[in-house]
Amino acid sequence: MSDSTLKLLALDTSSEGCSAALWVDGQLSDRFELAPRGHTRLLMPMIRQLLADRQLQPTDLDSLAFACGPGSFTGLRIATGVVQGLAYGLDVPVVPVSSLAAVALEAIAAGGVDADSGVAVAFDARMGEVYWGCFENRDGLPVAVTEERVCAPELVTLPDRPSTWHGVGSGFGYREQMPGEVTGRLQSVDDSLLPRARYVATLAASALVQGGGVAAAQAQPVYLRNTVAWKKLPGR
């Protein structure tokens, strides 16, 4: 399959942002809204509008993709449920995409990360921890150079190579707690970047060209943590 003849719908609800993107024959269109509690309300209208704008029906889609995590427990369940439901009905493959990799691609696409430089991505995982992943810019795409994990900010590490690193993601709000040997190697830090479906779509299109994709039943979220962060409500 060529990415220039591919029709792909991608979703992301893994963070405070809610977004959907449509890849049609190499061209991207997307919808994004910052709405921490609005994913369920916003996602389906976004999908319908994207398809209508291109005069497409769901049956025209070749594949689906979603940000599979790590990220918000509730958000990941929303995107997973929608993608699985559509994939079962349409009988098309699904590409789960790392939320950390999607943000790494956003940093690369912004132009601040040179070829063969590294992107360290950190998300606030609550409970005093961060989701952490390290990627290298290879031909404009992020390639994981470590396993993704959840840990205390004090325990994050960077590989020896590449020598140049950039930090992105909400988890860098904890950078004062990160080891000096990590923060001292960062040329820049941007803690404002959130996962967006347009970058999920780009990574998914690349994966499909290489034969990627799974059946609907195998499209599962990645939590990295076995326990779910929750806060007891007053009076409960």
C-alpha cells in the first residue's frame, strides 16, 4: 500500500486535547480542541465533519489509527472504543501509535530538531511520576531508542547517543526534579506540546506502507502503569 493512495482516519484523546485527522492520498486535514472533559462530546462530530469536508463515507476508509498511550486512562478508553467499533464495522486494520512518538514527531516537524538529534518526551503521569520515552530523528521520523516507561522524575535517563537532545511534553514541568545529567544535555525544553491526531496519522501512514496494522481486537491501549491514578471525591 502506498501512502499516496491511502485513506486513513486517526484519533487522539490521550491528553487534555481532543483531535481527529484524515489522511487522504498524502494530504492531511484535522480538527483539534483543548477540552479536558469534552472528548466524548467532540470526537464523533469531528469525525463526521472531516469526512464530509472531503465528501467521503466511512466505507471509503482503508485504515484507522489512534494514539494508544501512554496518557489519560479515561481518554485512552474513549479513542480505543471508537476505533474498535469502527474497525469491526468496516473490517479495516488499525494502527496503534505511541502518544509519546506523536509528540516527538510534532517537535521534529516544527523544525527545531536536527537530523540524528534526540527528542526526550515526558508526560505528566500524575502521582508524582512521568511517562518517559526517548526518540531519534531519522529521516524526519521519530525512532524509539529506549523503551517507554513510567517513573519518578528523579529517575529519568538519556542514552549516550545521540549527543544532542531536546525535551518536550508536559512532564517537563518536573524538570527541576530531573537529574542534572539529563537537563544539562537538553538544548531546548517545550512543556506545552500535546499529542495531536495529525501526527498520529503521519506515523500510522508510514507504518501501513511497511505492512503494519492490527485487527480491531488487537487495538489496545498502553497504560504503562497497572494502577490507575484517581482522587477520592469529598464526602465519598
